[in-house]
Amino acid sequence: MTEFTAQRPASHRARTATATRAGGNTPGNCYINLVIKVLSCNLFSGRADPEALGALIDEHSVDIVCAQELSPAHARALQRRLPYGDLDHDQIIKGNGIAARRPVTSRRIHLPKRDAWEVTLTPEHWTPLQETVQVLNVHISAPHLWPYFPHPVRRGEQLRLLLQDRAAYANTPHAIFGDFNASPAWPVYRRMRARYTDGTSQTARNGAATATWPRIPRLGINGWWRIDHCFLWKLSALNVWRLAIAGSDHFALLAELDYEHPL
């Protein structure tokens, strides 16, 4: 089952195009575009169906997957389709991983309890990029887990260190995906939104469903809160969709990111 916040995405690989801005075909009005499809998904501590995950990647020609709580079975399903990135680390099941269709360089960003992951896309492998672009995957600790009291402090420190890391890349276009365990009413979201564009809000249509958790089909629950996000810096989103993955208690996000650079 797939649910969308907008029109159904075309099933194709990342596409490139040359566009002419209003004002005529003159220097400064021609732009080159690269559209990159990124899927962000919480796999419910390995309970999500690996074959369903693989089917979504195939159906929508996903270029990059940011996975939280992946299992070895998920890692294998991802690597068969998206052979680049980092899925082989010591946080399997409760950690993060990024898989990519084309070559990337990966980096681990050390955060309390649960690290973030970054991949860098370069013009050499992601034609027609004119500069490097980064995609990050994060999983901020949930506030409701026992013991309760350490979690607010840990969440704040995770976010502080993430933003501290990003300050060094203020000139680099980047997108931060993941399970932030924070709805738009929560401080973690508000602090991110103060610095970044919220891709879901940027593209949401009137009346479209955007809540990502909880997803419990047998009880007819299809999301109460939007806690999975796509935050953008010097990038824009053409569309962000909400998709269901069998076995997961979260809806996934599929974002079409638009990189644009003047010719």
C-alpha cells in the first residue's frame, strides 16, 4: 500500500534537464537541474518487510535511501539495488544507514547514543552537479522511552552537535532526513525549522495527509503526528510523498530534491 501527499511520482531514475528561466535564453537565465529521489524510512527495529522496501525502491527508482533501525536483511535488500553508501557498521537494527545508486563518500557524525550519517555526492559521479551536495540521515532519541529523564537532555545534545557539524558546511547544499521524534510543535523541530526549509511543508497540498507516525493498519491508524522530516539547505523539494512500507510503524518519506545551478 502506498499513500501520497501529492500526485503519484513518475517511476524513473534521477533525471537531468536544462531549463530556461523567464526572461529569455540569455546568460544568467539558463539553469541545469538534477532531480534526486531520496527515501527516508524507519524500519521498526527490523520488523519492516525487506521485500516491500525493495519493491518501493524499484517502483519509484529511488537514488538514495536513508534508513533508520535497519536489520541485516534490510541491508542486503538495499545493497542489491543501491550498492554505494554505508550500511555495514556497528549500529545495525538500532542505527542508521545510507544506500546510494551512484558512488558517494560517507562520514559518521558522532552524536550521543546514536550517530548520524552523511554521504557526499560529487560532480564526478552525479552528473550534472557543479558542486558537492550532501545528504544526511539522523535518528533523534525518542522522548517517551524509559528511563524518561535522560532523553530530553540527550535529544538537545544530539541536535546541538548536529547543528554544530552543519555550521562547517554552510556553503554546501545539503538535505537532512530522518526520524526526529518531534512534531512541528516540539522544540527539536522548531530549532531545525529556524535554520532549514521543511520540504514536506514546502510541497504539501491542501488536505494532503502528512502525519508519519504511528502507522497501525489493523487498528485503522494512519498517522497522528508528523515526526519524520526532510530539512533542506540550498536545495528545494519538487515533491514529498508519504509512503507505507509493510511491517513498519512509520510512513516513509519519498522526496524529489531539485539541485539547480546557473549555466
